[in-house]
Amino acid sequence: MSVRTGEEKFITTERGKIWTETYGPEKSGVPLLVLHGGPGFMSMPQTISELASERPVIFYDQHGCGRSESSLISEEYTVSNYVKELGEIIEKLGLNCLNLMGHSWGAMLAAEYFLRDKPKNVRSIIFSGPLLSVPMWEADQRKYIKELPERDQKIIEEAELRNGFEDASYQEVMMKYYCRHVCRLDPWPEELVNALGEMNREIYLSMWGPSEFTTTGSLKGANLLPRLHEITVPALLICGKHDEASPETILKYRDALDRGEAAVIPDASHCHHIEKPEIFLAVVRDFLKRCG
């Protein structure tokens, strides 16, 4: 992979300054705006920035995340506020025509933005390792937990019964799980380790919960599956074979979309774009080429 550098810029929004970084601003292709996961994570330009060989690729850190300002209280970290912020970012970047890519929680944010604002300037959406239905996500995680040793299953069960999420045993099992379903590289890339270390835990706990497989936050129960047919632009669903967003779930999303298609990357998990970058880039490039 070639090494690229991006142009950093802070955009002033209603609730504070938001960090953005643009790769390939001189390119003529339809821009791609990338929404990171979490909630509470941060942008990771690695791999995805390679798409800037054909088009501008733009990243931004959501409010309270990474290099963006944090001025909200816990109750204000909501889907509505992040959708509003996304609209502001698109407007202030002057994106009159764009493609959206959302990873994990970023996929839900992209879908919510499309469903709520009904934008006319979004040409396509890429849902990467998507969280589009929390009940379906939880069902996938429970299925995966049953594949763990009985001792590990018991540790998770007991921690969830007594809110013992800071126990060393729960944290140990959590990392075992993550090495199966979040990133299967050994060791994990430095950029992933650093990004996890800088994650805004307040946002993650408020909106999601103590771990990827234990949901206690405000997103619990969120389910966009019944409305996916309202997304009328071309949509690509992409996941790893061992992704937290399971291939079976991805196919259900595809079938619900008006113009959906799906790709499953072998021997990969939630961070499939980092684990198998060549396959990921080939799939996404093909999709974007067909979308214009």
C-alpha cells in the first residue's frame, strides 16, 4: 500500500469544532465521506484512504471523538445530534454529490441520516461491518458466545448478572472474543491499538455498553431493518466471514434494501478492511465505479 497524507481541517459546527482530513482533494471522482464506528471511536484512514487514487476521500471525527471537540453531557450523545452534525459537515464541506461509507455504528449513522433527512446528493452508501439492527447484532453475539469455552461463557453470564464488567476475568474473555470477531491479526496493528486507547468511553458506555457483546446504552432496541427498503440508492454491504455483523445478518439486510448487494471477505472479521485490504479495496472500487 502506498503512503498518503491528508489535508487536515477543523470545521466549526453548532456544538464545536470537528476535525476532518481529506485525501486526494484534487481528484475528480465523486467524493467518499467516511463515518467511523463506536460510538466514541475515531477515524482510521489506513486502507480506506487508498481509494483517494480515484476520488477525494474524507474522514471526520464525530463530536467528542478523537481530535474533535467535546462539549456535550452524556444525555446529549444521541443519534439525532450525530445525524444533525453529519448534515452540517456535508453542507460546510460543500459536498453537492457524494458517496457515504459507514463502519459499524457509522453504518447506522449513515442510514439514519438518509432516512431522516432524505438527501438528494447521496449517490450510494457502503455499509461496512454494519450495525443496522441492535437486536440482530445482539443475537449474532450470543451465537458467537456459545462457541466459547464453557468457563468463558460463565464469566460473561455472571458479569452481566452483577454488572461486574471491570473484573479482570470479564476483560480477559472480552479480549479473547475481540481477537476472534473484531480483529484476527496477531499482533493487532499499532493504529488499531492506539485508536482503542483513545476511544471516548463515556460515549461508548452511554450509547452502547461495556463491551461489543453487552448492550446497555441508549441504542439498545434500535432497529432499522423495517425501513431499509426506503434507502433507494445503491448500497453495498460488506463484512468479514467472522464479523460481529455476521454474513447471515448481512444477507438479510441486503434482501431488505431496494438496491442492495453484499460481499463477505474470507478469513476476516470486523476490521476486514485492515485484515484483508486488497480484497476490501477491490470490492469497494468495483462498487463505486459502477455507481459513478
